[in-house]
Amino acid sequence: MAENAKSPRGAADEVSHKVFTVANVISLIRLLMVPLYLALLLQGLNLAATLVFATAAATDFLDGQIARRTHTVTRLGQLLDPAIDRILMITGVLGVFLVGRIPLWVIVVVVVRDAYLLIGGGWLISRFRIRVPVVYPGKFATTFLFIGFSGLLLNWPLVPGLGWCDLSWLPGFNGAPVSWGIWFIYAGLVLSLGVTVYYTVAAVRQLRDALARERLAGHGAA
């Protein structure tokens, strides 16, 4: 979703149209780390790719916190912050898929879920000015996924699988050794899908209110 334009004390901060703020510069640096991460990974430089990805992921909270605490929340920042999170998430799962460390269904879930949030959120903002605030469980889900991807990128140490099945597309549950990061991936997926349901319900409620206001305004004009 987007930056919550609230100060730590709960008062609403003015949202400006500035471009060059400290928070926005940090967001842009995080964006530039994405192609660097992919280049390093595809060259087989696992440790370097992990460090770049982990740095970009670990600074996820930094731009939003700086914007709120310095009262420099911007329209650009409200778009960049969630968009870069989604881009980093998609490229993270794509990278580990390309090097064969994660099954296809995981990348499908992540990409479809993030596309749903991006497209749906963009439509709600542009059409009805509806913005569903980010909730902390969503941040936790993103953190779990980022940690999981970092573990899969590093690919060490490997832990034994549970041996509950022989399905190759369920790493960790079969008997093959797997990176510890897969368990963070599973936790992040479950939590992120739950948060997506919450966002959907909250958006539908706001959409109903917006449509009701439009109908009332139409009757008033008539």
C-alpha cells in the first residue's frame, strides 16, 4: 500500500509535492539496488547478491520513518515506498527461481498477489481517492519473505527436510536438504495472503462509502 501520512504522535502531516527529500533519495537508492542484485546473482556471486538484497530489504522501513519523523511525507514517496517494496519482492522471488532454489508456484503466488495490490490500489486511488493504510502484519509478512529470500540466496546452511512427502515442489516438507530460508518464505506467504484478505475487505468498505457519496451527490445535483 502506501506510506501512512501520520506523525508518531498521530497528527496528520501535510503531504507535499516535493521530489528531492532524504526519504525519496533513500527510496531511489533502494530501487537502483534491484538490477545490481540480479546481475550479481546471475553471475554466481551469492554472497554479494545476498548482501545487496538484504541491504535493500533491511532499509524498507527507513524511508517511511524518515518521512514521517521529519514531516516530509510526499506524494512521490507515497507511491515509491510500496512500489519499490513490490518490485524488490518480485525480483527477489524471480532471482531465486532463476537459480533453481524455489518452486514455480511460490513465484506465481507472490507475483499475482503483488500485481493484485498494485493494480487494485492504483485504480482505487486514481478513481476514488481511496488509500488503505498499511498494517503492521503486512510489514511483518514482507520482512519474513525478505529474510527467506536472503537465506535462499545465500544457500547456506542447508537443513534436513521434514520427510513428510515426496513432492519436489514442496521443499522443506520432503526429505531433501533445503535452505533455512524456505520456512520464512512459507510463514511470509501465509501472513501476506491473510493481510491481502484484510486489505480487500477494507477497500470494499471504503469503496461502498465512496459510491454511496457519489449517489447522494448525483441526487443532490438533480
